[in-house]
Amino acid sequence: GNSVTQMEGPVTLSEEAFLTINCTYTATGYPSLFWYVQYPGEGLQLLLKATKADDKGSNKGFEATYRKETTSFHLEKGSVQVSDSAVYFCALKRSGNTPLVFGKGTRLSVIA
Amino acid sequence: NAGVTQTPKFQVLKTGQSMTLQCAQDMNHEYMSWYRQDPGMGLRLIHYSVGAGITDQGEVPNGYNVSRSTTEDFPLRLLSAAPSQTSVYFCASWAPTGYYGYTFGSGTRLTVV
């Protein structure tokens, strides 16, 4: 079946540190890959996406590259801020009217 | 503002009570879904719909019913609430073309005592 595995948290970083959150997936075919972010007390927001192999999604200083050979979509940011503290979800979606499949989420805390 | 609206935001139920969580979207999206979020479990799909009159089960459908009589609305019904249904529930919608991502509601926090 289709599944997403992401690194367990929580992750605690100092401000301006480099961030990597690992995400790997299992899926038939070539899914689209997403990172969603959930700020405290809010719903999920799309952070970035990639729809085919070698695509790089980017937004708000975050980046992730769709790596088909390693079935990965790791999230990176060069310099995190306190305002980046949130829960990050990796997700995949196969083509057609199929649902999003989420990883379990990784909580990031950034301290000043 | 266009988006997904969920009501209520908070609800406390007694075991055995029934209730309906409401979800409405005004983006004319064909696809709608319900997820529950539990600590350490991420988001798990309960039910989804690919259009009016069409629904299907997700990963954790037991104890929940849905219907889709209009494109806009996708209510989630708990017929006999159980403490195991204490969770945060999110509704989401999606269109197959254009913006290629789900739009989520702000969630309903349900406690069953």
C-alpha cells in the first residue's frame, strides 16, 4: 500500500540552525509529494509540493526535492526562526481521485 | 472568504450521544474528506467523497457515517459516541485541476466523556 514515513520528533533547534526533516515514501506509480505545516491551534497549510521526479518545491525558505531513486522528499531550511515552530507533515497523493496519505508528523521547536 | 468551514470548533459529548460535525466549502471542489488527528498518529482518513452522491471509506471508518447530497457540504455523523473518538477532526477539499493541494478547515476538537 501507500505510506509515508517521516522522522520522529520532537526536533529542537536554536534560531538560525539548519533544519532537515526526513521523509520517505512507499507508493505504486509516481505520486505527488507534499509538505504541510500546522501551527499551534490551526489547521494544515500547504507548505510546498513536487509532482514529478527531480522537482524541487520551495516556499518561505523551505525546500524539498523529489528523489525517485531513494523514494525520499526531505524538508530543509538553511536558517530556522522561532516562527517556524510547528508540526510538519509529509504526504503523498497518487493520481486521480485518491486521498492524501500523511506521515505521522514531526514537531519542530525553535528556541531563541 | 473562500475556504473550508467546520462547525463546531469544540464539542463535549457523553458516551452514547450522537452528533454531526459540519463541513462546507465554497470553492466548488469535487473532492472532500474527513481526517482525525491523534497524538503520535498523524492524520488518518475516515471517509472521503469524490463528488455528490459518492462516498467511500478511508483507513478508520468504524463509528462514523457520511453522506454527500451537495457539492458544498460533507457532514460527518457519530451515531453513538465513544471515548476512543476523542480527537481533533479536520475536513479538507480538493479540486483535480488548478491548485494542486488540499484546503483544510480549522478543525473540530471533540471530547467524549
